[in-house]
Amino acid sequence: MSSDGAADPAEAVYAFVRTVPRGRVVTYGQIADCLDSVRLTARQVGTILSMCPADAPWHRVVGAGGSTPISKRSPAAALLQRRLLEAEGVAFLGNGRVDMARAQWVDAPWRDE
DNA sequence: CGCTTGACAGGTC
DNA sequence: AGACCTGCCAAGC
């Protein structure tokens, strides 16, 4: 129905986070790296996610290292995120960080380490 | 058209 | 270990 369709980077981000399975998280940079089709940067992902609609599991998106930068803007949002993630079975570290080693979801085109 | 801002990332001090 | 700087790139004014 629209001529643009996939030209909307925001929709690509929402679509990506929707593909994240329950109990798994992704980082802003990871999204930007996988969505190279829309040439996004980690910053844009965050900005877009800030407008995130209710149908996008934004709580599965965390910063690098499993931190939640939203905590400075909205501590309530960070708490909600942690709540939702814990409810999904995501492992948390003692300092309020996600256990990336276990919860970070890796898509196919992940480079060799 | 250009400066400012921004849910980031990584490095340095 | 916390504070500060740069790079990235797009959207807003």
C-alpha cells in the first residue's frame, strides 16, 4: 500500500527487535550492524527506539555491555525493562546489567571472533 | 544550507 | 573506576 515500504528505517528496527526471541537481547550497535540495508547507526537506533510503538519489544534492546542508558532519562523505564527481561528468563548481573555472554542474541552474519 | 542534538560505542585520561 | 573525548550519521530546527 505505500510506495516506500521498507524505506523506513524505523520499521526495520521494529521488525528486527520483533525477531528477537524471548529471553534474548540485542545491542543498539548490533541492530545497526545487521540493518546495514537502511544504513543506520547505533544512535539512530536509539532515537528510533525512543519513539518505539507498543508493538515493539524495546525492552529486548540494551546498550553495549548490557547496560541500559535509558536509566538516566527514565529510571522507571529501565526498571520496567529489567522486569520484563527477568520475566523472560534473561540473566542479570549484580550491577544491573544483562548477562550478555548468555543473553545476547546473535544473528547469522556475525563475524568471527 | 548548516548547526545542534542524540535510548550509542570505544578509547583514553 | 569514573569522567571525558571522538567518531558515526541522520533527524530536527
